[in-house]
Amino acid sequence: MIKSLELTNWKTHKHTKLEFQKGTNILIGKMGAGKSSVLDAISFSLFGTFPSAKHNRVNLQGIIRNVPEQEKEAYAKLVFTANGDEYTVERRIYQNKSAQATLKKNGDYLQSQPDRVNEEIAKALKVDYDVFSRAVYSEQNQLDNFLNLRSSERKKQMDELFGLDKFAISSDNATTLVNRIKDIIKEKKREIEKFNIGDIKGQLDLLRKERENLNDGITLSEKKIIEISAEMKEAEGRLVSLKELSNKKMKIANEIAELRSKIDFALKDIKKIEGKKLGTLEETESKMLKVSAMLKDARKREQELADSERSKGKEIAALESQIARAEKDMKERRRIEEKLNGMPFDDIRKKLEDETNHIRELETSLASLKAEESDLIKWIAELDKHFAKCPLCERELSEELKARLIAGKRERTEAVKADTKRHEAELEGKRTYVKKITDDLNEIKIAEERLKEYSSTNEIIEQGRRKLESAKKELETIENERRKAREDYDATLKEENSLKIAKEELSRKAMYEKEIDAMGKAADAKEKERSSINVDEKILDSMQHKVTELNSRHSSILSEISGMKMLLLEKDAQIGDKRRQIDVIEKMELDLRKKEDAVESISKFKESLEETKIELRTMLISSINNILEEIWPEIYPYRDYPSLRLDVSSDDYVLQVLVGKNGARWEKVDATASGGERSTACLALKVAFSLVLVPNLKWIILDEPTHNLDRAGINKLVTVFNETLPKIIDQIFIITHDDALRESAAAQVYVLDRDKESGGATVIGK
């Protein structure tokens, strides 16, 4: 059961809260009053969508209220019960981001992802949006949509509504699967026919014998390798000793050549440096000390000027800001002066005193009138109590005189009441006017105080402009001095770099002069060491030849072994391949038998699907027709069509009525009935769908169900909503503009209204 719905900024609803009852709930109102948007909000709260949004007739952002101004978000809160639990779902729609949703169960948080919320609600209600929108919810003027569909489309939608389309899909999938398996069986049979398993086994035996012969050849070659390896080890040892002596002698020769080369390079570089006439190293270092001090001073001077430039720039910016603020104050001062010229303070104050005095006079008169009214009421009450004497003078009164006195007092009482109302209205107007005058006086006082604050504005502007001009001249002088200081710094830096290069070259010349003598002595010592090493190159060549020959023989045998091992691997691969071929053929034969069995099983399953589909459709149609038989006489106000049923053929579902005397024949509703009769028949069908397809929910939602109905049909419908449907449907929601449905005494009726001319919000009444 849906308990309540709360809407904020939802279409025409600024803030609306509806409490629903069990049974019939009717929302009545003129076009555009916000009725259908309530049903859209119920659907959106439950499933995150509604028919016009699902079919892209509106977008979600269009739901957000935009009159009198565009709101940022819309909010819907729905409370419902299911299976003894209470659920609260809240959804928000935003202008510039995705919609949000939260779901609570019995007050505890359950979900916050919109898709998960939809799933939880569908699980709780045991119905999804598709079934809800077709079996429960009827859009405005769409009650007879069932009859307007083409037969093929109607058959498709009805099968989907009943869930029978899944049987057709499964049957088609089964047919596709059987055909695919049969194609695979044919292909596998062709593949099996290509092989002769006897020949393959013979080839396997031959490969095994060839493998054994290769193993024997590898064993013999490995013995030869062992013998050659021992001889190679001895020859390589002698060759290594001879090579070490030869390499040592060659290394020393290279070291001698390197030393001689360094001496020649140093002599050439010394001669080149002397040709530049750089002076001495001591003189160069002395000059560098002086230039470094000059460079430091120049850098310090340039930095000081930069600091002065930044400081002066800040001073100029502050002055410009001060002048701008003062000029702004000057404009404000002129505005206030112009305003005060039109507000005479003394005149306003005099008017305030006059109006205040008038208010006191009115209050005195009003008090007098109320006292007189009270006395008159008491006097009339006293006259009513006494029948013979005057309550004031004890004089005997006749009935005629008593009646005249009472009538006169009552007439005076009415006159006093009228005067009291006029005085009260006048007093209220005077008080409002006095408040306005008081506000004007306060505004004048505030403006005069602000003028005092702006009295020195002209002086501030003139003084600021003089200071600004002076500061700009000082900044220009500082900038010129800084450029000169920078030029001096760059010239001194260039001189310092030249001295650094000269120092580096003189230092290198001094280093060369020290190293040349040491390198000459080292070269002579190396020469003596080289002469002491004695190596016979012929013996070295002979030993190298022997080692090369042994290596060649060793490599040749290893190559033979490697080749035989590769052949062995090939034989192993061929043997494995033959074994796999045999396994594959045997598995293919086994798989072929399994697939043949599967084709038979799937074919039987397909037959069962079709039988189940026919039986389920028969059961559903029977249940629907049983309900139609019960409720049709309750809904239809005439006797020309005594019965209604849903018939099914191979390509269509047809809604039929019984026509003719004594129910002679069944005819299609869309070919026989009027517009109102069609709507009534479809209403009965909608109720039947709801009870059969969603038995646990027992809701029905109708938008303008009286469309096309005559007065008798509407009167009958009122009785149905009052008496018939509440017996079989837990909750009914009806949207209508037809005031006749107000007669549904048992229903909860809401009257929706809004001022469309001014863009007003929906207002709820009862």
C-alpha cells in the first residue's frame, strides 16, 4: 500500500504532501493543475522513470519547477508498505548532475545507488517497471491503447507482458543450437573420415625404432668428446703461458708510446700558452682579487637600486589605490547630496507629528465605539430576559414597546460595528503610513552622517595626486641609475671571466713543466723492462695451431651430437604428434556420440517449451476471463453486451463482447463498441491484468478513466470505484477533471488547483 507522497519543486508542485488511504484515492482538478504529475512522481519514486520519460517525450530536468523562476532541484519522497515492512524512497533530480536516490526499510538505511534502489523495490513489490507500466499504470487517454495496436504489435506486447516471449526466445535459441550442433557433427564426421588410425599406429612403431638408433650414436660420440677434451686442456695450458708473456711485452710497448705522446702534447701546449704573453700566474691572481671586489660592489649597488625601485612601485600603487577609493567616495557623496535635495526633513517631521496625533484621536474614538457596542449588547440581553419591566427604570413595558426598543438597539449596534470597522481600517492605514515616514527620516539621518565622513574627500584626492606625480619622477630616476649600475656590473663580470681563463692556462703550463721530466724517466724505465722479456713467436704460433685443430675436431663432434639430439627431439615430437592424433580421433568419436545425444535431448526440450507456453497462455487467459466475467456486469451500465472476454489466436489477442439476443455470437470490441464502451472494456481488462499478473500488489492507477464515457457510464463507474473495485483491489488511484467522481463517497478525494495566469503552484484541497 502506498501511504504518502511528498513533492518539492516537482513540475507545478512547490511543496505538496498527500496521505493516501486503502481503497479509492481520487485526484480532481482542471487541466494543468498538476494531477498527472502526481502519478508520474509515484512511478518515478518506485522505478526511477515514468512513461513519458521512458519514451523520451520529456527529460528529467524538465520536471524541475521553473515558474516563477528556475529551481535547482526537484524532490520526491514516497512511503509504501510491502510484506509487512515499511519502505521510504527519496529521489532528487538536479539541473547539472545525475539524479540521486536513497531507500530505507523500517527506518534503517538500505541503498543509495539509483539502480540498486530500483532492484530492491522491484524485489519487495515482486514487479518490475515494464509489468507495472502495462498492468497497473494507465497513462492519460491511453486506457484503450490495447485496441489501437496492430495485431502483430499487440501479440508481441501481450506475450512480453505475460512473460511468454521468453519461451519463444528459448525455443528459437534451442533451434539455433540444434542446427549448430548438427553442422558440427557433419564437420567432425568429415574430419574423422580423413584419418586411418591403423596406419598412424604403424608409423608410431617405426619412429620409436629410429629414436633408439639415435640414442646409441649419441653415446659413442660423447666418449670421443671426453678423450679430445683432455688433450685440449694440456695444449691450452701451455698456450696461455706463452700468451701471457707476449701480452705483457706488448702492454709495456703501448705504455711507452702513451708516455711519449703525452710529453709531445705538453710541449706543444706550453709553447701555445707562452705565445699569448699572459704574464705570470701571481700577477693574474692579484688582478682577480681587485676585479672580484669591484664586482661585489657593483652587484650590491644594483641590488640596492632594485630594492628602491620595488619600494617606490609599491608606494605608487598604494597612492593610486587611495586616489581611486577617494574618487569613489566623491561619487557617493554627490549621489547622497542629490538625494537629500529631494527630501525636506522639517516637512516630513511635521507630517509625522500630525499623523501621530490623528492616530491617537482614532484610537480614542475606536475605544469609545467598542465600549458603546458592549453596552448595547448587554442592554439587548437584559431586555430579552425581562418580559414586563424596563431593566433600567422598572417601568412596565408592553410587548410592542419592548420589540421596538430591541430593534432600535440592534440597529444602533450594527451602525456602531460598521463605524468600528471603518475606524480600524483607517487606523491600520495611518500606522502603515507613519512607519513609512519614520523610515524616511531615519534614512535622511543616516545619509547626513555619511556626508560628514566624506567631507575631506577633495583634499585627499589633491594631496594624493601631488604625491603620486612626485613618486613617479623619483621612480624614473631610480630606473635610470639601475640600468647604469647593471652595465657596470656586466663589464666587470666580463673582465673577471677573462682573468679566470688566463689563470687556468698559466696553471696548466706550470703543471706540464713539472710532469714532463717525470714522464721521461718513466718511459726510460719501461724500455729497459721490455728488453728483458724473451718470447719465441714460432713456438707460440705452433701451439696456437694445435689448439685450433683440437677445437675444430671437438666442435665437429659436438655438432654431430647436437644434430642427433635435434633429430631425437624431432622423433619425440613426431611420436607425441602421432599419440595426440590417436587421442584426438578417439575424443572426436566420443564427442560425436555426445553431440548426437544432445540434439535428441534439445529437440525434446523444445517440444516441452512449446507445450508449456501453450498451457501457461491458456491458464492466464482463463484467469483473466474469469475475472472479466465477474467484473464486466459491475462496470458496464447496459445489457446489450452481457459478457466480455479475451480471445487468443496464433497471431493476435482479441478483446471480444457477446452480442445478439441471448448471447448469439462474440464480436471484436474495436469493431463493434463505441468509444465509451471501448474505454470501459479496457478498464475491465486493466483490472484483470493487475489481479492476474501482479496478485501480491493489487494496485491500479488510472489517468482520466472517464474519457469517452457517457453519463450512465460515469455513474456506473462511480459505483464501481465505491463498491466493486475496493473489494478486489487494495488501492486505486484515479486522476480526473470530471466532478461527477466527487460522488464517490467511500473514496479519499483531493481537489488540485492553481492560478495558471500568474504561474502559481498547485494547491491541495478536499
